[in-house]
Amino acid sequence: MATKKKVTAVKNTPKHLLGIQNLSVLEAKEILTEAKSFIKLNRGSSKKLDVLRGKTQINLFFEPSTRTQSSFDLAGKRLGADVMTMNMGNSALKKGETLIDTAMTLNAMHPDIIVIRHQDSGAPNLLSQKVNCTVINAGDGRREHPTQALLDALTIINRKGNIEGLKIAICGDILHSRVARSNIYLMNMLGAEVNVIAPKTLMPEGIDNLGVKSFTDMKKGLDGCDIVMMLRLQNERMQGSFLPSKREYYEFFGLTPEKLKFAKKDALLMHPGPMNRGVEIDTKLADDINVSLVKEQVELGVAVRMACLKLYCK
């Protein structure tokens, strides 16, 4: 008589959002389409859904953050999740606990989503291998910041209708910027032409291999561009002297109304924040609602993070 085989239930493998490089075009477009549906909700009087009701979201931020952390916190709560944001400054890491030990501790609490920002490249990937839940990368070292690139893409689409065929300039500290890398990957994926502009000391070697055109002359780099993305100087990641002075940097690489004239007449500017006014960008230009998309980026960041939480924590 044949014995019956015992059937063991297999738990679904969690999905992770670790970088734009890991996404297909269809996956990126699915996130952006989902995010569009949340824009109207976030502008309405009733913003609460129960999509993630009963789910637990842990925000694990090892680096300071205002926009990213608060928008992930808000996104989770608007979707109905139970959200816990950990203060890593007062965590056991100060006592010598490793990231793996932290992961094991959190995993024992059975969270459904962990959103992590970490100063070391690859930390979210490592975490995803040690926990049984979804991991979303909120920025790791110099490597990637996928949700920032996705919210930038949504902001452009919201204003321009499409990204394909646009000419986009990314200007500033390319060398240390995870935002630059994620945007290069995503904008190329969605059919844009990408220029990167930086002084030689802040331009990575082999950057042209990523499918961009590199410039050390801002005026040439801005020529004919539809979108100008300015980047913050990542002083906390700089070891040694990369710039003669902030005044000289502003003269050659700070965005001013005069330099913006080299881009298209209807060009729009963006900045992931926080902005160093008078260093990377002229104050009046940053606040010009006819040109600046900075406030719109912050607003749509919540919609994009809601989409990511919904799609990756099913």
C-alpha cells in the first residue's frame, strides 16, 4: 500500500526593492502607475486606507533623514499599517551589536516590511538575506536610492506627461551620490537622454559606461535640457579636499538664472534636498514656483512610497 506524502506549506518568498538596477521596465512602470492613483487620495480630505491593515512596518534609519523617513512613515500609516520608526542613535548598535544581530532581533518580532537607510553600500541586500519579510532600500551608501529616483520620475511625468525623449541634466556631486546613480539607471530605462555635470574631482571614473554624457562645463552640459537635477554636496562622505571653496563651486557649478538660460526655455529644476542655498542653487530660483519642482517632489514622494509599500507587501 502506497504511503501518502506529507505536503508542507511553502511560504511565499518576500519581494524586495533594493535598487533600480534590479527592476525591469514593466516593474518600474507598475510602481509609477500605482503611485499616480495615490496623488488624488493624498490631496483629499480622507487619506486613510486599509490596504496594509494588520501589517507591521519597521523604519530602520541609520542615517539622518527628514523627507524620506517622514514620507515612509506617513505612507505606511495612510495604508493602514502599524508603523514603528526606530531611533538607531539609542539602539544596541552603540553597544557593539552588528547589523546581522539587529536583523535577527527584528526578524523575531515578525515584521512584514523593513525600510532601511544605511551608510554602507549593500546593507539592505544583506538585511534581505537575514529576514523573512519585505525589505525596501531607503538609501545605502553611495550605491542606490530607488524610491528617490521613482518619485523624481513621477514628478517629471506629472509635469511633462512623459520621460521618453526628454534631455535631463544631473549636476553636482556625482561621485558620492546614490540619487544620481538611481536616476541615471531609471531615466535611461524610461528613454531619456542623460547628461551628468560635475567638477573632475566629483566625477566618477567610467561614468560614461552608464550610458550618459559627462561634462565639466555646466553651460555645455545644460544645453537643450528639459530637466535640471541639482545634487547636494555630500560633505559627510568626502575624505580629503574635493573643492577649493564653496564660493568657487557656486560660481562654476551652482545653478543660477543665468546658467539656467542655457537649458530649454521651459526647463524645470529639481533637487532631492536638503538644499544648500548659495552653494548648489540660487535661493530665488529654488523658490520660483514657475521653475522649481522641489515642493512637488516632496508631495509625490509620499505617493511613490505608498505604491512601493502596497506592491511589495502583498
